[in-house]
Amino acid sequence: MSEARDAAQRVLLVDDEEELRRSTAQALELFGLSVQTFSNADHVLELAGFGFEGVIVSDIRMPGTDGMTLLQRVRELDAEIPIILVTGHGDVQLAVKAMREGAYDFLEKPFTPQHLAGVIRRALDRRALVMENRRLKAVAGKRDDLETRMPGRTQVMVDLRYRIRAIGATDADTLIIGETGAGKEVVARALHDVSPRANRPFIAINCAALPETLIESELFGHEAGAFPGAIRPRYGKFEHGRGGTILLDEIGSMPFDLQAKFLRVLQERVITRLGSNETVALDVRFIATSKVDLEAEVAAGRFRADLLYRLNVATIHVPSLRERRADIALLFLQLVREASARYGRDDLDVPVDVIATIGDQAWPGNVRELRNAADRLVLGLDLPSTDSNGRLRDPAGRLADKVAAFERNLIAGEIAAHGGALRPVYESLGISRKTLYEKMQKHGLDKRLISADQMLQDDLNG
């Protein structure tokens, strides 16, 4: 079977019951379908996306991420991927809910392989039509999926989509920079989906969330006995992404010592598992994101200059909403439509005065903050309205103010209780000295205490 045919007949089968999973896969392969099996839904999300040309079949009741959750998360990546849900519980209400939320079909166990294969083939035909329609639109210069995912008529967005198409078609490692919430991961996923690696895994790694004591094992993998508790060998995330794309989100948070090891991976495309001396070849494309100025981090000694130069072979800047203010109203309306579909609500007519108010706001949280506002509007949690100064009222913002006030009062109280000494304050609060300084500056607490404490620390260290 050719690679093109394999891609077109691809089925991702998810079921936590090993025997049923194996027998179903074998039966489908007899019908000429290429099946990849999974015991849970987590890794399926690494393969699903706009470039995925197959179908997903999932059991609906599984530990961890169940079929309904998988349906929702896949639809967030691409609402037109056919998902066939299977259950042995005969839950009619659940079936109706699944179909309303976008499932392609719903099967009840037990089912015959012929029936399942027939449903899959029809779903594959629909997916093939969707993909062909997208390609034709792109060739004709009409609105395509990239514009749907990253809408905007401003020049910065037109330029962004052009760079994604140009860079995505190559295999160049790419650095994506932009503010929090601007859509850096969306851009990374788009680069993957327009690349020749679109049907391979897309592994997203949050460098800021990896536990420092386990970060090497998580990325490089380990052999049995490499450290206490390493009972059996384990692939790391780098190996798991072979053939695909690895996203290193917020790479500026990667520990300095690990940066040298990662530089070697970038340069030589090999890894060495913990506890092993053998190298493993790595066929992946690396994409990194950063919300901080990495050149400033290099100057401060927190990021390696050679790693930065190796990463930014191609660089993409994701504009903030401030840089494309004319797109805000259009984007908000699209986010409202997406939220309505996601929550199974009727399309909402957004009042003109609300749209005008939305377009006038600063939105420091960028697209993420705007999406939250759209979700709240659709759910009826609150209607955006303005205060006497024409600013958008935001109940979430009022809650944030209350939390900030509580934090400020707590820190101020601890400082007073310890007579201005800061060391017992950050120890009692369970935070670092640096974090305490940042919070004091944020809340406008006496900065002289910071200077005095720094001098004391320097005297003690001297």
C-alpha cells in the first residue's frame, strides 16, 4: 500500500481494553484500513490537527480522558475531523449529546467489524472531501484554514500567515516570539499542519512546567536502573515525537545546565537516554516559543547565546491585539461563534454597542483574554458592559482585584509581624526571595525593605 493510500485510510483506534483493541484493529486491517491503536486518548491529540487525513474511533467510557472529552478537544483543533464514539452501555442520552456536540457517528457494543468498517469508510470519504476542498480554496486564493484559525485583515496578520506558509513548508527549526495569550502555540500548530510532517506527532512541552528533578528523564528518556524508581526503560518526549514536530513552549524557562545538552540535540539530532551510552538518532523539527526577550536573557546570563543563534534560523513574531486593533471586533465575533458551537448554544447576536466597546479595549491578555470574554458571553455568565469611563466591566477582573488585595494584605501583615525582616517572610509563605521581591514591587510595598534585605544577604554571603 502506498504512503498516500495509508494516509487516506488512517484510523486512530482508542480503547482501554487491550483484547478488544487488538481484535478490532485486526478486523479493520482485513478490510484494508491502516489502524494505529492507543490505550488512552492522550497521544491521539498529538496526531489530530488540520493536516490529519484520517478518522478517530474511541470508546466513550475510559479512565482519564474519556471519549466525550476527546471529542471536545479534537474539535478545538479541527472541528471537521470525523470522530466515531463507541459504548457498551446503551446510553441513548449520551449518544444524543455526542451527536449534538459534533460526533460523526455513535456505535453500541457489540458491533460487527463490517458495520464499523462501513461507518469508517464513509467518514474517510467525508474527510477526503474536506481536505480536497481546503486545498482547492488555497490554490484559488480564497479564505483557507489558516485564515480561519488566525483571522485578521490587518497587514501584520496577512504577513504572519504568509510567513507561516513559507516557513512551514520547510524543515527549519523556528523561534516564535510574542506576548502571553497572543497565540504562539496556535502558530506552532499551524507550522506543523502545513508541513510535510503534518501526519506525524506534534508534541508540546511546557518548559516552565517540567519538574526540575525529572526534566532530563522526561525529555531524553531513561534506561532501567538509571535512577531510583526507574524500574523499566522509558521513551522520552523527544523520542516519542520522532518524525514529527516538537514544540518547546517558553524555552526561556529551560534550566541553564540543560540548555547545553539541548544544544547538542539541535546540532547533531541525536539523544542519549539517562543510564545509557548509546546515541539514538532523532528525526524531528523543533519549534520554540518565548514571551520574554531572549537576547535580554542572554545579556543577563540566563540563556545561552549559541542556543539562541541555533534556534532562530527562522523567527516569527506573533502580534499582540494592540498591534492589530482593527481585527479585535472581527476576532471576537468569530470566538463567539466558536464558543456557541462548542457549548451547543444557538448563534448569538452580539449588540453593536458591545462590539464597539470590545474593540476599544486594550486586552493585555490578548486572544486568550478575548476568548474568555466570548465564552462568558455565550454562557450568559455576564454581558460585557461599560463603566462611567467607557471601560469594559469584567467580573473576573473584580475577582482578580480581590485576590491581589488579599495577597498584598497577607504579605504586608507578615512583614509587620517580623519587624521588616524579609527572610522569615518568604520562608513562612513558602516562596523564594526573588518571588517575594517581585510581589512587593507589584503591590507597591516599601522597596527600601528589599534593598535593606539585599544588603543583609550580601553581608552574610560576603
